[in-house]
Amino acid sequence: MINVFANIFLIKSNHKIYQRINISFVGHFFKGKVKQLYFHFIKMRVSNTGSSFFALETIEGYFRCCGVLSRADYTVQSLGWCDAKEIHLEKCAPPASCCPSGLDCDMTESYEIGCVKKMAIWTSDNTATLAGAWVLIWLVIVFEIVAVAHSGSRSLE
């Protein structure tokens, strides 16, 4: 989806190489930001922050994914999901939202694909719907601006 919007913005450029570099940069930049945000939410989930717990449960359940890039993200000690002993003994269990049944499971039974990749696939598959929603939102904003301007000019009369 990011590539589509980048193509729209760069459509007037005659340099194909320039377009490809910019499209790759834009896509990489936003994907990197999503990864950082998701890692941050996992760290917040470990500290029992309610909103991050709900957000990750919802995302992992809906997209049937686990972690940022893969289920192995929950075995990274710096995130704090599992301690060093659990990781060493391979006893680190993912959150229940990573499990197909929605109940506790071990790492080998959890979803393998990470949520960033699943979300990228979903946005790519639903580009037309997302673009339509984006246009609709802008139309509503323009309508509100016109309505406010019109009501302001009527009150001055």
C-alpha cells in the first residue's frame, strides 16, 4: 500500500530509477517505524500495561500472527517476555494470543509469521478499500470546512 501511495506522489517523475529508490525508502521507513512501535508494545505488555495488552491480543488474534517478525521475537531476552533460564531451556511460552486455539501453547505450536509481515500482506490485499476510506475521510473533512465557512458567512449577515 505504501508503494501505491509513493507511486502516486512520484507519478510525474520521468526517472524510473529515482522512483524506485524513493518507493523503497518510503516503504522501508514506514515498515521500520511499525516494527519499532510493535517492539515497544511488547515491552509495555510485559509490564502489564492494559492498553498495549489489549492491542497486541487483538492484532495477534485477528491476523493470526506472533511477534513482530516471527514467534522468535518473544524469546529475545531484552524484551523481557521470558527470562534467560526459560530461553536457555527452550521453555519460553508465547502469549495465548499467538496460539491457534487461543489457549496456552508452546513456541512450536504458535503462529510462525510475525504481525508486521501479516499486516503488510493485509494492507497490500486491501489497498482499494483503504484508499476509498482515505478519500471518504477527506471528503467529510472538506464538507465540514465548507459547512463551517458557510455558517460563518451567514451569521455575519
